[in-house]
Amino acid sequence: MNKTYTPKQIEKYKRQKYLSALNKCTKNLYNIFKNPTSSYPKFKDKFIKLKEEIDKFSDVIIHSDHTKRTKEYIDRLYQNYVVNQELSEEEFNKLKSSEVTNLNRLQKMRNQNKYSKGKYKEFEF
């Protein structure tokens, strides 16, 4: 009993996996940046694993502004602080405080899309 999936179903599945990988990455980064005991080597190892998971879905096309910005943010962070340079612990601690702010902004943008006041108002005819 083999079930065949339509291309649309496969695309939807990949999109969901991609979005969950992005969310997982941002949540893990936020936890690393908020944790006072986190270190650069731990950050680098974890971030490489998360980035590899995201890159599995590089063929997925997303039109959402929030998702595009999240992807750009992760790519920029990866290029600047994992690929192109090594950080000392002091530099990493400075990075943590600034990046928590950036992650909070991304989260606020995501939350703005989720909630709308008019959604819960009574309809008047």
C-alpha cells in the first residue's frame, strides 16, 4: 500500500520543514546569546549544525517577508562570525548582547503577522 504524493504536497512538506528549521535555529541562537555561560566554540559547533539543517531545504521558495529576513540574518551571522573570522570570548560576549536585540526584532516582526485586532471583532451587517 504505497501512497504517492503530489508535487504540491511534497512542496508543502518541504516548506513546513524549512520553516521549522529556521524557527529552531533562531530559538537556539537566542538561547545561546542569552545564556551567560555560553562560549564561542559551543556557539560555532551548534550554529554549524543548525545551518546545515537549513541548507538541506535550499530549493524551497518562500515569499514571506519575515522568513526572507530571517534567512538573510542567519546567512549574514554565519558568514561574519563562523566562516570569515574567529572570535575571542570578549568579542563573543559583545556579539551576544547585540544579536539578542536583532533576534528580538525578528520575533516582533513575526508576531505582528500572527495577530490582528480586527480578527476578533464581531461582524456587523
